[in-house]
Amino acid sequence: MSGFISSAINNAVTPYFTTETFESPKGAAESKSESNKVALVSFLTLLVVLFLLLFVGKFLWNDVLIVLMPFIKPVKSVWQILGLALLISLMSPGC
């Protein structure tokens, strides 16, 4: 899924990404431009995936997990989902 999001963001960002090549040789400017584009696409992909994790995670927790396991309390904010995701990633760093 992350690859799909990354390619969609890459396609959206590419037409608006311009470079100025008058200060340096063409190859150097293009490689710098490409690395900047990759960094921007990576950052935007991270934001989209984090947004999906937080809001879809809250929905799934409150509307699905509570119905299946009534002893679990509902989540009040997306920050609790973020904390849970951080805790899980710290406990299992290979995943």
C-alpha cells in the first residue's frame, strides 16, 4: 500500500518540481533536483500513511474492536493510537 501512495504522490509532485540549472552543470542540478524530489515524496508519503494509521486505526478500534471484545475501552483521541503504534514498534523493532 505504501508503494501505491508513494507513486501517487510522486506523480502529483513531479509536474510542479522545477530546477534552476544556470549555476551548475546540468548533471549536478538534475541529481540534486532528483534527491530533493525523493525527499519530498518520502515525507509526503510518511504524512499520508501516518494520517491513515491514526484515523483508520481510531475508527477500527472504536467501531470494530469494542464490538468484538466488550472489555476493551474506547479510544478518546488519535494520540492514543499514535502512542500504541509507537509502543508496538518499540516492542517489535523488526516488524
